[in-house]
Amino acid sequence: MLTPLQRMKLARYFTVYDVDDDGCVGLRDFERVLENVRVLHGLVAGSPRDQTLSEAFLQRWEALRESADTNQDGSVDLTEWLDYWGVVIENDDRYDSEVASIASMLFGIFDTDGDGVIGPDEFCDYYNVYGLSAALARQVFMDLDADGDGAMSLLEFMDMVHQFFRGDDPHAPGNRLFGPYE
Ligand SMILES: [Ca+2]
Ligand SMILES: [Ca+2]
Ligand SMILES: [Ca+2]
């Protein structure tokens, strides 16, 4: 069972994923994010890197649709989304494969300069592919970067991810990983 705080955070996360704002998470949202990542990295269509990335995104959508789209209308509405996360968060194996491994893959994608940490500009890029503003990205980055060194390591990022998905502490900074949720 999700707590009220978890429901609020995951409802916020839903609006982030619903990039085209049609009230559902669907294939079009994943395609739009993928297209934004392509532009960000200047990927040539059909190149090996482009193909790997496309496959990862489309596989993720298929997996989400299969487990979350319970009324089988081809997209995931907010109720289905919350039911889905309620199951995943309580199952360690599924949490590892559907949250932790994806988060570390995203970390790699957005560590554009490959120095092993996410800086504020890279965090802005991350927000940007989901259509979120640079101003919000900078604000959230400052909140998350507790020691203020302007860099987020994979370990710090994963801490935030766990706080966001599994945590129920109203004061945890990771609650705001995807922006304000109240
Ligand atoms: Ca949508
Ligand atoms: Ca559905
Ligand atoms: Ca970096």
C-alpha cells in the first residue's frame, strides 16, 4: 500500500512522464523523450548508439504497458500508474529491475561529459528531455546537492531515487527529485 506521501510523489512523477499532457502515459510520451535525448546527444538516426537507446526506451514502455495497463486500452492512466508502483515498490526484485537499474542507466545517459558525476547543466538536460524548465532543474539540483559541491555522484543520485520511491519521510530532499509534488 502506498502512503499518502508516496501517492503525491508518484502522481507528480506521472505528470512528468506524461510529456504530451494528454492525461495518460503512453508510447507517444516515451517517443517524445527519446527524440529529445537524440537531439541532446546529436545522435544520428540508425547509428548503433541510437539503436541501443531506442530499444531500451521501447522495451521499458512495453514492460510498463504489460504490467500497468490493466484495462488494456494501450496507455497507463493515473490509477493504473499508482497501482503499478504500489506493487513494484514492495517487491525487491522488481524494484531492482524497474527502478534501480533504470535509474543508474539514466545517470549514465545524462553524465554527458563522462566524469562520473551529474553537474547542474547535466541535470538541466535531464529535466529538459521531460519538458521541465531549467529554472526548476537548478532549484531542485541545489536542494539535492546537500554538500553544495555542484556535483551529484551515482551514490547520491541513487539515495535520492530511493528516498523518492520508497521513502516516507516528509523532510527527505529526494522527495523533490522531480520537482514540487504538493
Ligand atoms: Ca501522455
Ligand atoms: Ca490503461
Ligand atoms: Ca558529468
